[in-house]
Amino acid sequence: MRFTSLLAATAAIALGATRAPAQQAERAHAALRNTQGVVVGQATLQQTARGVLVDLTLSGVAEGEHALHVHGVGKCEAPFSSAGGHWNPTAVPHGLLTAKGGHLGDLPNVFVPAGGHLHVQVMADGAKLTGLDGMLDADGAALMIHDGPDDYTSDPAGAAGPRIACGVIVAG
């Protein structure tokens, strides 16, 4: 009987050792501010097997279609040129409608309805929060709202107009 218990305990330990430890989902967030420093949005970003899921809520943004991008530097000093260009670790041309499919930082346009309130979820296909070519690298990244829509073809930025809201993406 004692041998059977010892054998069962050894088997349980061996099985446990072969299982990968449960991983916590990688998450990040950003508070988007307009050029006057007023918070106009909140975003949560979650790593998935497909890419990074961005859950965005905006309030007080002008009605209409707006470009949504991830920019390559985690700085948001108005007029937001401090955030650099689009996040593009794979060095491909801009544009979701181009043959190469666009930067990893190219996200679909969002449409803000009358009243200026929007809640939307978009997928940044192929993107990663951490690791090699991750958003949260040494200089970070920022989530950006532009005044107009991205035309999905013009390189390097989609002719989306001025940057109107920016949020530094931070882990957690």
C-alpha cells in the first residue's frame, strides 16, 4: 500500500513537471488626452494568440471618422509629434489596403457618432505587447487618434490629418 501511494505521488509530480505553468494574460492601458491635456479616452490592450485586442472608449471627440494608430514612441507631448511615426517594427509600407497589409500600428478607422461617445474593440493583428518587436520596448508606444480618417493607402501615415488625442501605452 505504501509503495502504491509513493508511486502515485511520483506520477503526480512527474505529470505536474511536464505541464507548462499557467500564464497570465499580458495587458496594458492608455489614457488618451487631447492637445489641451483633457482626458478624452481610455484604452485597454490585451495580448491574444492573434495579436493585441484594443478596447477603446472615447468621450468628447468630434463626430466623424478618425484614424486610430499605434505610434512608435511612448510620449504624448502636444501636438503629439513626440510619439513619432506609426509603430512599424516589421518595416513594411503603410496601408491596410496595400499588398503588404500595412504597419503593425495600422488599425481600422473608428467612427464617433453624434455626441462624441464611442466604445469599440479592434484587433491589432500580429502585434505583441512585449518581447521582440513588442509595443512595450525600450521607448514604448502610444495610441493615437487623428482628426480625419486613414485612407489606408498613403505612405507613411494615411493622410489622416492632425493628431488630436494621444495616450502612452503602459503595462498593467
